[in-house]
Amino acid sequence: MRKVKDDRNRMLEAKETPSRTRDIEGVDDVSWCSEMEAVLATAPIDDEPLTDDDRAALEAGWDDYRHGRTVTLQELLDRQRDENGAASSEVA
């Protein structure tokens, strides 16, 4: 956790976003990733203890993952394209 805080603080001080500091392998159009990474990089660190609701939500997510109730990055990009009417972003 300390490294995450140090990296975030370094990026904030340098006014960098993660998209400027490294490439995202396997994604051709990183514009949406860049925005999300910038949001995550500047978000406050959540150091509060997990609640029972948090634990239940985490377990439900892992259960979905274990049972294959997931979508690929390409499926997510296709859904975004369909919802926004934008050109497809193919994942290599």
C-alpha cells in the first residue's frame, strides 16, 4: 500500500497521469483508460475498515468471477461503442 501512495503522490506532484508514465499493453485506444487512470490516481486512499456489506459485495464479485459471469475487455468496449454510437476499439 505504501508504494501505491508514493506513486500517486509522485504523479500528483509532477502533474502526470498514469497514461503519460506507462503504456497499457494490449489496448489500442487508451483514451477511456487514461481518464479512468487519472481518476484513480487522484482518488483518496480508502483506509477505512471493510464493513459486512463490503465483504458481502466482494464475495458476490468473486463468486461471479469464479462462475464465469464476467465480460472481456473487448465485450466492454463493444458495449460502450453500441451505447455511444462511436467507432469500435479493437483489442489486440
